[in-house]
Amino acid sequence: KKRILEKEYSRMNDMQRVAVFSNQGPLLILAGAGSGKTTVIVNRIAFLIKYGNAYNSAAVPPMVNEQTIAMLQAYLDKGEGDPEEIRNILAVNPPKPWNVLAITFTNKAAGELKNRLESVLGEAALDIWAGTFHSICVRILRREIGALGYDKSFTIYDTDDSVRVIKDCLKELNLSDKQFPPKQMLGAISRLKDEMTDPALAKTQAGGDYKQQKIADVYAQYTKKLKSANALDFDDIICCTVKLFEQFPEVLKAWQNRFAYVMVDEYQDTNHAQYRLVSLISASHKRICVVGDDDQSIYRFRGATIENILSFEHQFEHAEVIRLEQNYRSTQTILNAANAVIGHNTQRKGKELWTSNGAGEQVLVYRASDEMEEAAFIADTIEENVRLGHQYSEHAILYRMNAQSAQIERHFAKAAIPYRIIGGLRFYERKEVKDIIAYLSVINNPADSVRLKRIINEPKRGIGDATVAAAEEIAASLGDTLFQVLSESENYAALSRKAQPLKEFASLIRGFIDTAAETSLEVLFDSIVEETGYMRMLQAQGDEGLTRIENLNELKSNILKYVLENEDATLSGFLEEVSLLTDIDNYDADADAAVMMTMHSAKGLEFPFVFVVGMEEGIFPGMQVMYDPTEVEEERRLAYVAITRAKKRLYITNAASRMLFGQTMRNRPSRFLTEIPLEYKEETGLSVRASRQTVPTYTPPAYTPRNAVASAVSVGSVSKPAQQGVAYAAGERVNHKIFGNGMIISATPMGNDTLLEIAFETKGTKKIMANFTKLEKL
Ligand code: ATP
Ligand code: MG
């Protein structure tokens, strides 16, 4: 039997096999990126369910074999021994799929874990509880929360909901939301919950500290409100489960018996409450296996504590510790780069990764003159790889902040490169972006009542759904537009009560229509976000608002770029361009597509080709943390995570000048990039051009359509907007490098560019901007 098993798991290396087979006590697998930690979890579960725990790594006799089971059964029948104990042992021998609990950090990782289990175990895998901390706890609470005095149909409040509740609490407690910004209060409460501190304890701990006192008061009020609404926020989901287990031993016991095997992936990113949870579930049997990498701890800002992994050996007595050092994911060059970067951190246990995968190619570093050139480089490189036979889906683009995706999305959409955004919305699907686009659309066309309804009460103007419905009815009966009815709302009895805000809204829009006629698009943009109060609304939202403000600033960048690229820029022209970017036909959920995501959401994943973009001081590491050594170490761990996602080739890009958030900045290359020794990287783009020139620094020219082409062309073929000036007409036949032959169905001039709709023989119909595509006329 031993030989069969060893053969079945022969792909695993010796240490991995030890980890797969040793399943009786606490086990910590502490190992670097790509060393097979997640793979071990999958195989360990598969092994348990296929063969039970009858095999032990140290070639010791089976712990519980068929004979033992028969013996225990006999004891039970005779009434000897502790029946409960015996039943517990029997219940998990051999373990059933539902005896296994596997916890991972993201939904995407949980999905992959389930897929991999299903491919090894088939249907049985469906009964394994594999999910995130939150999804697992919600499942437990849906059954058990009655004990804590909630109803099982509890609602889950998202951050927006929670902030709203905090605002109410502040009002009731006569606290100003200037002095106590709601989002900050929520953060403080969240940290208290992570530490399992209840409102009463928070109050005691606050002592004479005024601010802490008030936080404790708001916390108490907030808790009361959620409870009476039968609602839980995200932190409650974990905390309530811990409370449930601590206060109701019999409930805990039942779940301990059920989950006889507990495994936690990405353990370095657990917080205190999560640690308490897994300790409780495994307290009776100690069959807990956690895997992690202290160098990949990147959620400190959310309360994660690396301590959980570093003190595992003390928290769980007799824990076995296994280290894995061989990396199976990447080339040696990629690992050398990763090792070099993380080597600059002082707060670490220290380990070096190696692989037998071979050296592979150099890390390709591309320094662009600006972010448009950066996007063009990424697009061109992907197209080239696809032409060589790779899939779009083998490519991942990783950035520090969501807002960085906008420029790349814009380029991809125009060049018809299929892409998907993981763990976030595409830029033009984000609420604040859609809202402002809706304003622009209504200004451009007041008859657009769909968009008008989107913004009529956004920000809040006291115009409710009923009022809007009444106005729509009037409009329908008169054959007028909704906007017209709003403008004359005082004439209609059904609207008289709300005539004031309705008329104000209509005149606000009319004001914008005048602004649009008199000034440039970016001025119009500014007056919309200011005069509607939209910006003020976001400013009051704290951290979350900040991200949204960044996105709006990024929208402004896009408007500015549109204006610069198009001599005859118009509002309707810009909206047309946006409609192309939001064209849903271009995106098929299952289609082969490049993926974009933040470095944080890439944790645990791997891709043959990885682009780490925006590697600049001020972006990564970010402006706010550049001078704080602890924070820089956290950012460096993030760089290590990003670099180690790559299997075959790593591309790192940055730009000498970048417009982000509506401002142009000039950033030096990131220190994380300089930390990679020259021997592992090949530099191209501006860095090469600059070194060939006698002038040491490069000053990008002011951006105009013409020198945009000139500067792009000077890079070589890499980022040349391909066919500036070529005229196309419907009916012409063309060839595209990847999509093959096709016929132009329509050619619509848009500014200085042309939107082509092309029916390809095998790849369907695509919309492509002529300047962003390499087409050959047939
Ligand atoms: P991370 O720290 O990034 O989460 P990890 O340690 O969880 O990485 P895995 O994702 O499990 O690593 O494995 C990385 C890659 O190596 C996967 O493609 C996996 O299939 C492969 N792999 C793991 N172990 C082996 C092995 N013994 N032989 C061959 N390939 C392996
Ligand atoms: Mg992993």
C-alpha cells in the first residue's frame, strides 16, 4: 500500500509528501512563493478522503486501520470506554468530505481550490467546505445564530450600509461627523472587533481618552442598531462565530466533531479573530494545518498579524513545521529577482527560493515616456505573444491601485484586446464614473431619461422614486421629455410638493448646458463635480470616498487625453468614445482574455506572463508610505508577491511622466526595480534611448497629437500608433495580425481617429480604433 501511495504522490517532493501524509497533529508549512503550499493542501485533502488517515509519514503502522475500527465498534457495542470519544473517532474514520474544512483568503482562490479538488475527487469534492473565512462563517451562522439572539435570516451590511448607520449614531450622540469622520469610526470599530473587544470593554479601556470614549459610545450605539435590524457587518460575521463558539460549548463541540480536519491557506494574512476561530474549531482534535509565507503578508492595514504564523509553534503544542524551498512555478531568473528584492527587508525569517526550471529569459524592463506608451507596450507585447501561439489568458497585468487600470483598459478596448478585471469593476462600470458620465450624457442630451433618473437624486436632493415615477407618468401622458416636465414641475399638482428641488435640478442641468457651450470639456467636468456637490459627498466618505475621488480624477485624465488627441473635441465625441469602451459585446465572460487586477488580489495565483506596471517611486511604493520604513517593508512584500506570480516571463514597466488622477507627475523608477540586480534584467524603452543620447535626462515634449506620434515612433515599432492617417472605407478587406482576414462594415470618423467595425472571417465582428491597430489592406 505504501508503494502505491508513494507512486500516486510521486510528483510531490519528499517534504511535500511528508506534509501530505502527516495528518494527525498541528502542522505548519512555512514556505516561499510557488513552493507548492496550496498544492499540498489540495493533495492532503484528496489523500485523506481517498485513503483515510491510515497511513503515516514516518512509516509507522496505520493509526486507525480497519481492525482498529472494528475493535472500537465492538467497545461501543459492549458499552466499554468513553462512548462519545469512540463515536468521534469513528465518525471521522475514514474522514468524509464534510469532515474537512479548507479556508482560503479570496473567493477566487477558494474557487480554484474547489476546482482542483473536484478534478481529483470528483463529486465527493462538492461536500468539502472550502471557502473564505467570511463564506464559511456565514454558513455556520445561518444555522446557529439563533443562540446569539439573532434571526437566521439576518442581513449582511456592506461598508456603505455600515457608514450610513454610523452617521445616524453620530447624529443621535450629538457628535459632529467632521470631528469623527464616519469611515474612520468604522475603521476603529472594526479594529476593536478584530481584537474581540466588545463595547463595554472598549469603554473601560478608553479610560480618560476623550476620543476613545466617544469611539466606544458610537461602537455601543452601532452594535445596538445592527442588532435591532437583525444585521451583521463584515467583521461581525467572524466575531459572532467566535462568540458563538466561546459561549456555547455544545455548539462548538458539534462543529469540532464535524470538522475533524482544518486547513488554512495564506495564514500569514489572518487577524486575531480569525486565529481565535481556527483555534477553537481545532481545539479538541488539533488536526490543524496552516500554510503561509511571512514574506507574503500584505494585509497588515486590515489588521492581519504576521504573529499568527510566527507563533504557531507556541500556540499549538507539538506542532510539526515543514519548510519547502523548491519553487515549481517560475524561472530561476524570476526567482533571483524576487529574492533580491525581498532581501532588502529586515523584518523576516529569511529564505531563498530555487528551482530546477532553468534560468529562463531576463526580466524585461520597459521605461516608457508616458502612461500611454506604457499601455501601448503592454498591448503590443501581448499581441506579439498571442501571434506566437500563446493565449490572451496567459497574461496578467498587475497594478498597485485600481485607478491605474483605466489607461490600459482604454488602450485595450481601442485595440480590441480582450481583457477582464478581477476583483473589481472595469473603470467605466464604477459607480462614481457612471454617475458623472450620466451627468455628461444628460447635458449632451437632456432627453436621455434613463441617465437622468440615475442622477436626479445623486447626490441626494430629496427627490424620491415616487416623485420621479409621477413625473414620468406626466411626461408619458403629454408626450414630453422627463426633463421638460421637471423644468415646469410647479404646473403639475402631483409634483407640487417637490417642485422646488425638481426645478433646482433642472436649472442646474441647464447651467451645465451653457457651460458646455462656452468652455472646454475639462472645465465642464470640474463644474459638474463641484456644483452638484458630488465631490463634497465623496469627501465626507473618508477612505472609501478617497478611492472614488481618485477614480473621478482619473476620469478627468481621460477627458484631458481625449481633448489633447482630438483637435475637434466635443462632448458627444467623448461620450461616443466612452460608449465604445463600455460596449458589452466586446466582453464575453468565458472568452480568452488577458486579466487585470491589483497586486493584492493576485495573491496565490500564477500566470505564464506577468506585467507589473507603474513601477515608480510615488506609485509603488506609494507617496504616503515612501518615507516610513515599516510601510515600505509591507510594500516590498507586495512587490515580492507580484513578481512571484510569473511563470515564464516577467515584464516590469514604468513611465517617465504620467498623468494620473488628472495630474501629470514625473516619477523616478521604483526602488524595488533598482533592487533587482542588472544581471537579471534587460532594459528597453526610454532607459535605453536615454543612455544612447548625450543628454542624460529626457524631457518628454508637451503632448499633442502630432508629437505623440513622433515620440511613439522614436521608440521603434513597439508603441507606434500604427496607421495614423490611413483612410478606411466600408467594404474594404483587411488583415489583422491576430483576428485574420475580415471586411470593414463601417468606418466612423471620431476626432482624429476612425472607429472601424470589422467582420472577421473566424473571430466575429469587432470594433477597433484604426490608430490603435495594425491592419493591412488586402
Ligand atoms: P503561493 O505562495 O504563491 O501561494 P504556493 O506555495 O501555494 O504559492 P502552489 O500554487 O501550490 O504554490 O504551486 C505553484 C506551482 O507549482 C503550481 O503550478 C503547482 O502545480 C506546481 N507544483 C507544486 N508542487 C509541484 C511538484 N512537486 N512538482 C511539480 N509542480 C509542482
Ligand atoms: Mg498558494
